[in-house]
Amino acid sequence: MWNETNGAIPQWTQGDRLRKARQKTGMTAREFANELGVSHGTITNAENDNRDVRAITIKLWALVTGVPLQWLQTGVAPTDVPDPNSPALQPAGPAYQPAIDDLTASKRTRVGKGAGTAG
């Protein structure tokens, strides 16, 4: 692909991504095949984009390499990792404490009255 601003932008195929993930482990294709329980040909065919890779093989590939399955499948990194600075991940803080205390007191009252018991 050519981009007028940035020049050539490399496009990685699924085989490229699978190879990079395997290489990250330091294993040869033959060692990796043994680890996954597949043939050496399965690994080389997958890395050379010679045939479609079975879904279970890609899942094993992700498991063994620690590389996200989504990236191996699509080339797009997962974005569901929350931002640690997100307000949703911060402690409740003093503004919320009265509501938390009320909720806690309400639950204590219901439990004390036998709420949730079978009968």
C-alpha cells in the first residue's frame, strides 16, 4: 500500500503475524509444531499463507505465544484494555461515600429482616 504522506506502509499477512509470534518464543518451526501438536507442514503452510489456518490452531498459537488472538486473526490489536487513568477505575472518593454508606446500610437492613431466604 502506498500513502502519499508516509510512503510505503507495510501490510502484514496473517502468515507474517503468525511467524512473528512464533519467532517471539525463540522456537524453530519444528519445535513449535511439536509444542502445538501439529505437523511441521501445518506451521510452514500457515506462516507462508499457503492455506487457511484452522481456528483451533490459531487459538493454540495465541496461547503458546502469549500474543493476542485478535491480532493474530485480524492484525488489529485489542482495544479492550482499560486506561488505568480512566475515572471508572479510580477509587470512589468522598463525593460517592454517602451513597455507598446508604447502600451498605440498606443491604444490612434487608439481610437482617431475612431478605433472600427461601420460604
